[in-house]
Amino acid sequence: MSSELVKIGVVGAGHLGRWHIKNLLDLPEVQLIGFYDQNAERAQQIAAEFGVKSYLDLESLLNACEAVSIVVPTTVHYEIARAALQHNVHVFCEKPFMESVAEADEIIALARARGKILQIGHIERFNPALAALHEFQVEPLFIESHRIAPFNPRGTDVAVVLDLMIHDIDIVLALVKSPLIEFEAAGAPVLTDNIDIANARLKFANGCVANLTASRVSAKQMRRLRIFQRDTYFSIDFLKNTTEVYRLSATSEPPAPGFVTLAELNPPGQAVRRIWHKVLQTSQSNALFYELRMFVKSIKTGEPPLVTGEDGKRVLELALKIETQIKNELRKIL
């Protein structure tokens, strides 16, 4: 892998863009050449805070960098990603990938034609609590997720499906190795004119069912995913970066390394089995830092990113279908 620094620029210096700038400055493989934000006052503040160059226009930034991190409202993802790829610049694009599947298809095709890395910012894929599952065989039969948060005006330009639920849609589609065959969805506007709370039930060809709930009108914050499969149950807390594993032993054997016995099952006429429990102590790592580092690694090695444009498109397509179904049902009652 090349030791040369990758010249990266950031488009958008709002709340999340600021964190991209901060983390890119900490990456040893990166030369952050600057950023562009159309809000002149904010650009001046960010430039002073981090000591980085604020470009006056997008064209100048794209001419100066070899990769770009797009952290702007979804409504302008397409035009900025298209401009970047036309300048032969690698693209990291925050979620949701695009406004439409047609836009996603065009950007994917352009990235492929130009031979450029295209990574989509589904950050939970880089959460160490989810990564901890890699040491286990995961074959879900039922998945349940709750992603709820207190109201925050930021992000309400899109429905909660594209704002919050989209994270769990991405995780479920990555975990379940089977085609989606049907779904049902419901939701409601509460504090905005958009959908503020939503539930979706996904059914896959292999029989797995996933029940996803997202809300931005809660009194507390929760980001939890539970996975149930034959003889094993995983409970992941994305806020605490913790993963718990409950496993049913095959026999009355002693617990596997790291597990403790919670209970013993002794059904009549059957062998004794034990319920084991283990808490995986995952690190409190910075998922955004790791996500951006993997983007840089893909640029240097040419390896596909963990979350490709195709992944982002598949998640977007399902999220839009869920949102459409909810809106269609709401029209019948509102």
C-alpha cells in the first residue's frame, strides 16, 4: 500500500461535516486540503477553529483534491457526487446515498466508468459492537431493532425512515443473506409534517423476519438491535458499544471460554443443556474515524469499500418503498 498521503476535501461544514474535518485531520494517511461550505460565516468559523483552508467554490476544491467527503443535505448529493466523479475524484457520500434510485444508478455507473472508489456513510457497520459478531456464525431467524431519540430539528427535512431507520435497514440487509420477499410499514407525523415515528416488518425468502422501529419523538435515546437464531441470541447496544451473547449448549458440557452458565435445562427424556452468557467488551472506538480510514484504505489498495454504492442503493430503494407505503396509508386516514 502506498505511503503517500491522500489529498481529501470536505463538502459541507455543518454539524456532521465538522466531525468529518476533525477526524480527517487525525488520520495519518490523509492530507486534508480544505473544505467548501456555501455558508460564508460558518466557513470562516470552521477555518479558524481547525486551521484549514476554506475554498470559495466547489470547482476549486475538486481541482485540488483526489478524494472528497460529501456531508451536505441529501437534496444536493447527486450534483456534488456527479461533479466530483467528473473531476476523477474518489467519493465518500453520507447517507441517504441519493434522493432517488435513478440518481444512485447514475452515480454508481459513473464511479465504475471512472474507476473511482464510492463509499456510502452507513456508520453503524463500523461500530465495534456490530463488528464483534464476526467471531460467530450469524444466521438470523428474527431481528428486532429500536432506534429512538428525542426530537431534534436537524434531519427533519426527511422522514424518520431515511433519517434513523435507514441505519437498521442497512444492517439487516447485510446480515440476512436472502432476498426480501415482502414488507409492511406504518407510521405517523407527530411534531413535523413528515413521518416522525415508523415501524417496518420485513420478511425474507429464508423465513427470517425483521421488525424495525424508529422514532424521533421519544423522551430517551436508544439504539438497540436483537438477533434471534437457533440456540443463540445476540443483544447489541450501539450507544454503549456492548454486545451480549446468550447460547444454548449442545450438552451439559462446561461453558465455552468467556461464557458463564445462567441456567440449566433438564427436560424429561432429553439431555441436560445449559444457557451460557457472555458480554463482549468492545472498544469505545470512534466509528467515524474508522469509517474514513477504511475509505482511505480502499483508495490506496483499490479494494471495494465495506459499504459500496450498490449497498447504499439497495438500502435507499427499500427505505423509499417503506416511506411511500406509510404515506399512502396516511392519506387514507388524514
